[in-house]
Amino acid sequence: MSELSVNGLNGLSYLPGYFNRGAQEALLEEIRAVVARAPLYTPAMPRTGNAFTVRMSNCGPLGWVSDIAGYRYQPHHPDTGQAWPEMPAVLTALWKDLAPNAPDPEACLINYYKESARMGLHQDRDEQTFEAPVISVSLGDTATFRVGGLSRKDPTKSFRLQSGDVVVLGGDARLAFHGIDRVLKGTSTLLKTGGRINLTLRRVIPPR
Ligand code: MD3
Ligand code: FE
């Protein structure tokens, strides 16, 4: 585990290779089962309705969605109207391992990047609490991701995320600007047709 230093923010930890190849394959099977019930959909940007280049799904009691009306968490899939599938036990175990004092995760956002997909610089602030960290798992092709500071104007640093890597965004880093610049084609054999999956585990509602 290593602390990444960006703009002096505390709470940004990087765990390269947290999941070995066998564990990545097992996790991928769990995600395939989720996506079989809650298909990847194409979110739209608020106001403009422009399509995201990333396709998404969720598991857990809540899921993050975006459409012309805005960003929000909701308990059902925007297309099927069905409740999101349960969060796989391996993900709740990951959370317990890395955020033992945080309340249970309520949402796991599944991002699927094809070769040309990107995610612009943004903050994760649609949750009603920022007490818990966000925990990210990367599967498939390597991505270059960028992390800045608490202001959009702050300088950014870029890092590579490989299949099996985990990042914990806690403390001040929880509200850092970040994004995915590109996915490096052909860098992993995990996904037979290439691309990248990122999972982000989140607590949405303050604990009671
Ligand atoms: C959170 N996902 O879903 S995860 C997102 O790889 C998102 O799909 C990216 O941003 C992805 O909202 C990045 C890794 C990450 C990196 C820096 C962060 C998440 C972060 C900084 C603050 C909060
Ligand atoms: Fe984000």
C-alpha cells in the first residue's frame, strides 16, 4: 500500500495488484452476473443530454445514474425499473478490509470503458455523506487517470491503473477532482474483447 501525494491531499492510497489474476477472474464472473440482470446503459449528461462515452450499471441497494434531469442515486435501474442486484460478497469484504470503520457501502457503480471511452475531470459529490472513502477497483486494460485538488484549477498528476489495482480515496482526497484520460488498448488479457471495467464502492446516506 502506498500513499500517493497530489497537491498535499491526505487519504489517497494506492494498492497495486490487490487482486491477483485468479481473484480478478472470479470478480469478473460476479460482475458478469450483475450485468446479466442489470444491463449496462448509456448515461446522459444533465441539461445537454449528451451521451457519456462510458457505459454503466450498479449493484447494491443504491445506484448512481445520470440523465437530462441530473445526477442522483436511486434504488432501481433506469431502463428496466428493477432493483439493482445485490453487491457481491467479495466487494463487501474488500470494503471491510480497507475501510473497517466506515459504515457499509450502499452503491457499487460499474463503469465500462471501450477503447475510446473517457471520463472528464469531476468530483464525486452526489453522496449525502463524504465520511466514508470511495474505493475503486480496476479490471482489464490499463487506464491513465488524473487527480487534481479540491479546486478545478489545481494542478493534476497522472497515474496508471492496471487490472487488479485498488485505490482508496479518503480524507481530503475524497473530494479531489479526477478523471480518466484514456484506456490503453491491448494492455490486459482479462476481458476477451478488451476495454476496462472500474468498480467504485460508495456510502451514500449518513449512518444512523
Ligand atoms: C474518487 N471513476 O466513477 S475511479 C467515477 O476509473 C470515477 O472509472 C473513475 O471517477 C474510473 O466517479 C476513477 C478512481 C478514482 C480516482 C480518484 C478519485 C476515484 C476518485 C478522487 C476522488 C474521489
Ligand atoms: Fe469519480
